[in-house]
Amino acid sequence: MKETTRLVRAGLPEPPAKLAPGAPIHSGPVLAAAFSTPSDPSQSAYTYNRFHNPTWDELEHALGTLEGGVARIFPSGMAAITAVFAALLRPGDIVVLPADSYYTTRILTREFFSAFGIETRLAPTANNAQEQVLGGTKLLWIETPSNPGMDICDIRLLADAAHKVGALVAVDNTTPTALGQQPLAFGADISVASDTKSLTGHSDLLLGHVAVQDTELNAKIDRWRTLSGSIVGPFEAWLALRSLSTLPLRLERQSQNAQIIAEFLESHRVVNAVYYPGLASHPAHALACRQMRFFGPVVSFQLANRSRAERFLAASKLLVEATSFGGITSSAERRARWCQDDVSEGFIRLSAGCEDIEDLLADLDQALTASTTA
Ligand code: PLP
């Protein structure tokens, strides 16, 4: 079966197995804190919801198949990232992060893991600069495309270099999702994502997951989840499973819209620069074409200054001004307002949704024009 068929059928039995007569086509969430566990607990498939849940299993099976590994779900992208750091890093270890990663990942190591004796080294995503600082590293953390700068690095090249020095390699794969880019197939040990974004795509839940191929690594991640209680409610897991079946439709449409928007912005007189891996002008476009199957929904671009960016956002009738990305509804925000990314005051991160592209282009055009008049 092709990937799209698997995703559309997520939660259904694998052919040739069929649903029993009278069974609901899709099962609902299993809402239980505890499961009947007479006598020896090892004889019960399920015992207590902090350890396991049938709805998690369905979602993890679908995610694992998509990733080409085994998946464990977490209540947010940051919970998934924390699970990797906590399960794998020990005092004296060094982790190499992208200097331009999603900023909370950097804050997490700076404010918490450094206190446990873990050293963080930073290097930019572009030009595979992380390769230069790998000596003595325990974990190389990659984020490609980087958020919000949309820089790209070569997963295979960096994974090979990291493995030579004995480091594990994790990729934050949030922006493209595992349908758009498969880190494990390029040699990464760990694929991590915030599924709050395109993977679930309706801007109505927080979720994350970690996928690996190695059984021992999976056991460490699983152990962290069980002991820390960093678990997903069955209802959220079920909502995610429901959303996953439309991922191929949504990601394809978002990526098509994002490409057209990026090209439109690039040719617009009011826009100073556009950052999108699907653009021929992106410095790593050739690499992105080899590594990514979809370029994803996020298009970043630069207007002259803060007031122009604010006027643009206020004038748009279709862009929801909100943080986060990957939803079916287009959104955008002025990134410098969070004071955490190294971006100019007029830098905007836009997330292309699934609306009709003609409506989006007309709206962008009028909002860009409006941005120039005080
Ligand atoms: N990784 C990336 C690249 C992100 O953009 C985000 C959130 O924006 C996260 C991780 C964290 O995800 P969550 O908000 O689901 O914890």
C-alpha cells in the first residue's frame, strides 16, 4: 500500500483483515484511567493509562509506519523534545543545537539542562555549519527547515559526520512532517515533531511524537514517558488520528499554496526578501529538492520595518494573526514581537492554509499595498 492509502485508512485493519460485521468503521477514543487487571498484570493487554492506551496504539502505529520506525506520542512538541534530552543526556554530555532553531528548544537547554551539567553548543543550520562543532558530542540536534529562517541542512551528511564521532542524531521535523521529509531514511537516529502544526493541522490540539528504529532507544523514550507521566489524553490522540487521515490532502494543498505565495511575494515590489525552500533562489534549493517531498506551508518574508509589517497584518482580511503554523486556515505573524529570534522588525512568518489561492493572492496584494500607506 502507498503511504497516502495507509494514512487515509489510519485506524482501520490492514488488508486483507476486515472489520467484524456491525463494528463501527472508526473506533472512538478509549477513555479509561485503569483497565480490568485480574491477578498477574502481565496477562492483561492494558493495565493503567499512564503506561499504555489502545487509542495511543492506533495513532502510534500510523505514525511509526509514516516515519519508518516506532513512534511514541507526547502531549506537545516540547514534551517530545524534553523526552529525548531527558532520556539520553547525562552530566558532562554535549548537545549541538542549531543557533537558529525554534527558540524554545534553546531556552530549554539553557535554563534547565545546563543546570544538570549538560553543555550546549550552537551553530547555524545553513551550510551544514553544525558539522564544524561536533567533537565530543553526545547528541546532534538538527532542525531543517529551520524555524523561522527556513534554512536547510543536509541530514545525511550531518548524520554521517555525527556518527563518526559517536554522536546520536535527532531531527526536529515539525515543519515538513514525516510525509514531507523522512529523517530516519536519511540516517538520523531520532525523528521528533510538534504535531500541533501540519500533522494534525486544525489548530485545535497540542501534540508531539518521537520516532526511532532502535529498540533500546525506544525503550528509553518509553521509560521516560511512563515515569514522568508526560502522556496524551485519549481524546487528543483520537482527534490526531482523525486528522492524520487528511494529512496528504492538506499538506499537498498547503505546499502548493505556499509555493505560489512565495513566488508572488518574491516578485512584489514591497517585499525585501522571501525565504522558502521551494524557490529556485533559495541557497539550498537543490538540496531541499533531494531531501523533501513537500516544501511545507511556511513562507517567511521581510518587509521594510515594523510599522509596514503591522499595517500589512492589520490590512489582511484572510490571514489570522496568530503564532503557530500548519493549520488549514492561513495565518501570519511578525516574528520579532517575541524578542527571541534573530530576525529584523519587519520579518513575517506566514503559514499557507488550504483556502483558494486566488483569494489568498488578492488579499496579500491589497494588504501589501496598504502596508505602504501610513
Ligand atoms: N519545534 C518546532 C520547529 C516548533 O515550531 C515548535 C512550536 O512552534 C515546537 C517544536 C514546539 O511544539 P509545541 O508548541 O507543540 O510544544
